[in-house]
Amino acid sequence: MHVSRTHTPVEGAGSRAFRGVLLGVVALFVAGFVVLFAVDVTYVRWADVREVVVSPAIRAALWLSVWTSLATVALGLLVAIPMGYALSRYRFPGQAFAETMVDLPIILPPLVLGLSLLLFFSRTWAGKTIDESWVPFTYHPNGIILCQFLMSASLGIRAAQIAFDAVSPRLEHVAMTLGCGRAGAFWHVALPLARRGIVAGGILIWARSFGIFGPLFIFVGAVRFRTEVLSTTIHLEQSSGRDEVAMAVALLMLALSAVTLVVVHLLARRYDPR
């Protein structure tokens, strides 16, 4: 009986050199960040770390950073999934303008967004009515979520759109010929197949939200125990001359971000169907 064998391609000198160049670029990129973070670690004293851990104000800022960024992820995905699917599957009048508006927050200077929100809610009748009679945003934790959402949702929308683009519409058409409607084909075919890209979009939303600073500082301020998040804590500590404490807070943000990304990547590999 003939047994087929899978042969590994033999790499020549040119292939090995090409691989070496690519891996060298990866190593240089990673090494650059490792060096920067190593310098940060050596700059901080244990006394500064203890102060960050026991400080009620910083712990309050940490909790506010965590729950607002998670709320932003939920809100962002709630918008990103239908928008990404619509932009992937449908063509409609004004689509080019809509896609421009989706991409604009990615390149827009963050301070512009914060200033625009402040002017809208403080100078316009509609903004004042919303802020004073319906839902408070100005100098309020709700404003943190609004800033984070407007700055990060575009990343989730584009990630979802790319994920749905990778799902063949023929699979949905087959489901519809078997009795599913368009909504059923979306829920049972497109959405499960696009889940990895959607998870990546959620990660991007969280990463952008967790570290945002400029719009928050303008729109909601940095009031301790009310609107102060970790990014504004760094600014407050550094502006008061406490550089070591500011760096300790920065390392706390770095550690939280790294742990979150590692957990997400491990879960993604565990449930990877391939």
C-alpha cells in the first residue's frame, strides 16, 4: 500500500536570508518597546508602587477606568456589528460619506473631539437639554463613556466589516435557500464565522478607550473620585512634580493592558476551531 508523505520544502540560502530579515524586523520592533519599558521599571521605586496601590484616589480612578472602558466595549460592539455587516453586504446612497465619517475619528486629533463635545453640550439648545434634563454628560462619568465610544467605535466597525467581508455571501445564500431569512442567515452563519474578527474589534475598542486622555481632560475634567481615570491621574501626578508616582501609574496601566491581552489571546487559541 502506498503511503503519501508530506515533504517539507527545502529552504535555500536566499529563503533563509529572507526569513532572517523578517524575523530581525520583528525582533527590533519588540526589543525597542522592551527597552523602553525596562527603563520605566528601573525608574520607579517600590515606595511609589505602594503609594499607588494604597491610594484611595488612584484606586477610584482604576475602577472608573475599568468599568467605563468595559461599558464602552459593550456599546461599541452593539454598534460595530450591525454597521460592519451593513457596510460589508449592502450598497446604498451616501455610503462613501458614511464610510468617511466612520474613518474620521481614527485620524481626528483627540482634542478636537473633546472640544466639539464641550461646545455642543454647553452652547447648543439640544446639547443643554440633553445634559440638563435627560442624561448628564459634561463633567460626569457618562461623558467618559461618550468620549471613549466616539474615539474607539470606528476601530470596532472596521474590524467587524473586514470580518464579514471574509465570510462568503454564498454561505448565507445557501442558508436562505434552506428556509432562513436574511436575519437568520446573519445570526446562524455570518456572525459565528466572523466572531474572531469581532473579538479583535472589541480588543481594539478597549485598548483605545482605556488609554484615552485628551478628550476626557477637556470634556469631563479630572475631578478626583468623580471623573478621574488612570490616564488623567498620570497627568495630575506629573504636573504636580511627582514623576515617580506618575510612572508607577503608567506601569499599572501597562500591566493591566498586558494581562488583558494575554488572557484574550489564550482564550482565542483555546477556542480556535482550526
